Amino acid sequence: MASKRIKNSLFASPGQMAEVSLTSPPGTHIEFSDGSMPLVMKTASGRMSPVRTMTMKEYDQQLAELKKENFNLKLRIYFLEQNSKKGGVLDSEREIIDIKVENESLKKEIQDKTEILKRASSAIDTISAQHQNEITEIKEKFSHAERKVEVLERENRKLNGELKDSLTSLDDKDNQLKESFREMSDLKSILVTKSEFIEKLEEQLQSNGNNNNKLDEASFKSKIEKRNTIIQELTKQLRVDKKELEKKENEIKECNEKIEELKSNYENKVNMGERREQILQTDELNGKQNLLDDSNKTISSRDHQIEEFSKNLVQKNRQLDSIDNDGLISNLREEIESLRSDSEKQHENYTKSVEELTTELKAVKNELEQRDVDICRANEILAETEQAMDCLRIQTTRADRERVNAEAQLEQLRKELDSLRAENENQLAEHEAIVQNLKASLHHKQKEFQEDDNYVKQLENGEKSVNLIENLKRQHLKAINELRRASFEKDEESRRLVHKLEAELEELRTELSDTRTEVNRKDLEIEKLDRRSNWVEENNQEQLEKLRGIVKEKNTLIDTLVKAAGEKEAILDRLRKERVEGIDSFVRRAQQLSENLKTDRLDER
């Protein structure tokens, strides 16, 4: 009856758990001498590799093994209860031993789970250390980028100062051009007065033709010698001017060579990938080269004009040899001297303008080279920031994956702990039910012994059955004491097991709470990293936009400088043409005057 009650209290039938097989794999069970059901042994999982984690399939396999072990334990308890009714004390002791074995296996399993939790916490610590190192590296890269941006800002300020200086120099050149305009107007007025004065001289020559024949021959010869010395000085000055022009031509050739070198450098840069900007810059350089070529042409034409002017002067001097009028010769000499000085001044102004144009061209070239350097630096900074942002994105995605994996592992561990807790509670309930059944069977035995005692008391009057009664009493007392001792030990063992399991579960709960707090802390750090990376990206984008705006402003400023230089070159060309036309008109008038003098002289003779 007791065994039936135990069976009904534990489970109705072991065959109700149809999803678990009763057969165990070879090498995982223990054979007993009494032919009882084998206990499925838990295979030692060993230390997990720090690199490889358990998959879901392995977790499912482990849960299936635990369920199988639980089912076999239930069968073991059931058959031990069946054998305890037959075998007595030895079966109960064997049951206690099996329960201890089961307790040790559960301890081992809990140790494995705690080891898994420790490994997960160590993995989280290593991940946090890696994130900290990556954060420090990103901060260093960001500080390096900030230093580079400061350097670029200083260089931009320097370039702005140079551009301001160039603007002031351009203003000075504008003032010089205005002065040259005023000088040209003065020269025009002087030419008008000179022409009027020549007309007056012609009238005087016509009126005073007879007086000119009476000049002293000696004074005339001395004046001719003075005139020859003046002509020699003029020729020397022309030679000096020619030498200066040759020097300027050499300087222009050197500038052309430098421009060729710059062109070759720009072509190399075009091959490196910056085709569009370099093509624009080479166009600007070609424009400057065209300006220099035009200036060379104008210089050569100016040399040709000077040579023609010198020839005209020689012819004029030859024509003046036949003229005996002292006043006319002195006036013509003064006019020639004034024209020579004016031509020298204009030549000096022209050479100054050419030198200023060459300096402007050099400044523009330097600015273009500096702009290329700034663009290269800005591209390098942009590439470095893009690489840093890519590294940040990779690190954040890696951290997100690791966080998701850690959360999945923690969730799996929570499920395993819940299942283990439920199994332990079920096993404790089963053990308590077994203890209650043992107590009930003990109470039933006591009742039977009480009935036997009553029966013995009824038989005490018989002298023959005294020894038999005493023996029965001793046996009954011994059996009762052994059953009481076994039930007490089993109660104590079950209490100790319950307290130990509760302590281990409490430790697991604390470890789970610690891991949850650690995961939350890691989530906060990852959010901070995301915010920091977004801020760095926005800041780098702003810096790049500023640099692009500065480069655009510099390009527009260079374009305006090039246009201003072209306009000034056109003004200089116009001034040169006007000056040449004035000189030609004056030479023509002088020639006409000399011819008129010759005809008058011939007519008088």
C-alpha cells in the first residue's frame, strides 16, 4: 500500500514522458549488482574555448540530456521505492547515496554555468578595454586633425595678408597709371606748343633768311662741334638703353624658363589626379605667358622704334649740317633733348611696368603653388577624417554585434538557470514527497508494531512464547530505530541540499544582476561613442565646407587679379601706341621742317 501511495504521489506512469528515450548512449550509464535501472551519467563538458562559444544546437542537446537524466532519476527513485519495500534499510541507504551523486552532478553543472558566466564577463571586460583603446586612438586622431586645421587656418591668414599686400600694390599701380595718363596729356600739350613754336620759327626763317647768311663761320663750326658731342652722348645713351633692354630680355627669358618648369610641374600634378583644377591653372599660366609674349613683342617693337628714332636723329643731324640758323638749331636741339628725355622716361616707366608685371606673375604663381599645397593638405585631411569615420563606423558595428551576442548569451543563460531552478524545485518536491511517504510508511510500521505489541501482551500469559516475544520486540525496536535514523538523515540531507541550492541560486542571481548592470554600462558607452562619432563627423564636415569656401574665395580673387593685370596691360599698350604715334608725328614734322628749310635755302641761293 505504501509503495502504491509513493508511486501515485510521484507520477501516474513513467510512460507519460514519451518525448524522451529510455535508452542511453554507450558509455554513459552504470550497471548495478541488483539489476536496477542504470543512472545516466552527465558527461563532463570541460573548459570551453575562449574563442569558440556554444551554439543553440549544443544548448538544445544539453537540455535534452538533462531531461533524459531527470527522467532516468525519476525511474530510479520509483524502482528504489519498489525495492525499499522488499529490501529494507540497504535500499534506503543506496537511495541516499544516489541522491548524493545526483547532488554532486548538479553542483558540477552549476559550476559549469558559473564558469560560462565568468567567461562572458571576462569577454565583456576585454571588449570594454578594446573600446577604451579605440576611443583614445580616435581622440588622438581628432586632436591631430584639429592641429592640422589650425595650421591651415594660420596659412590662410598669411595668404590673406599677402593678398591684401597685393591689393595695395595694385592700388599703387593704378595711381602710377593715372600719373602716366597725366604725363601723356602734358606731353600732348607740349607737342602742341612745340608745333606752334616750329611754325613761328618757320615764319622767322622766311623773314630773317638774309641775316642767316651773315653768321660767323667760326661760331658756326663750334656750334656744330657741340652738336656732334651731344649726338655722341645720345648714341651712348641709346647703347646703354639697348643693354638694359637686353638685360630685360634675359630676365624675361628666365621667367619663361620658370614658367616652363611650372608647366611641367603642373602636368605632373595633372597625372596625379587633379586634372580639372590644374587645367584651369595652366590656362591662367598660358594667359600670363601670352601677356609676357606680348610684352616681349612690344619690347622688340620698341627697340625697333628706338633704332628708327636714332636713324631719324642721325638723318636729322645730317640735315641740320646744312642749316646755318643758330636759333633754329638750338631750338631743334632743345626739342630733341626734351623728346629724348621724354622717351627715356617713358622707356623707364615701361620697364618698370614690365618688372611689376613679372613680379605680379611670380606672386600669382606662388599663390597658385600655395593653393595647390593647401588643396593637397585639405585632401589629405579629408582622407584621414574619412578613414577615421570608417574606423568609427566599423568599431560601432562591431560593438553592436558583440553587444547583441552578449545579450543573446545572457538570455540563454537566464533560460538555462530558470530551467535548472525549475528542475531543482521539482526534484526537491519529489524528495519531500519521498520523505513524506517514508514517514507514512514508518507510521504504518509503528501501527503494525503496536498491533504486534498488543498481540504479544495477550500472549504474555503463555510461558512458551516468552522468548519469541522478546526476540520480536528487539527486532521491531531495532527496525524502528533504523527507520527513524534513516528518515532523520534523509531529512537533514534534503535540508542541506535545499539550503545549498538556494545559496547557489542567490549567487547566480547576483551574478546575473552584475552582468545586466555591466551590459547597461556598455550600452551607455556605445551610445556615447555614437554621439562622439556623429559630433566628429559634423565638425569635420563643417571644416571641409570652410576650406572649400576659402579656396573658392582665393580662386575668385586670383581671377580678379588676372583680369586687372589684363586691363592694365591693355592700358599700357594704348599708352605705348599713343606715345609712338606722337613721336612719329613729331619726327614727320621735323622732317618736313628740314625739307622746307632745304628748299628755302636752295631758293635763296
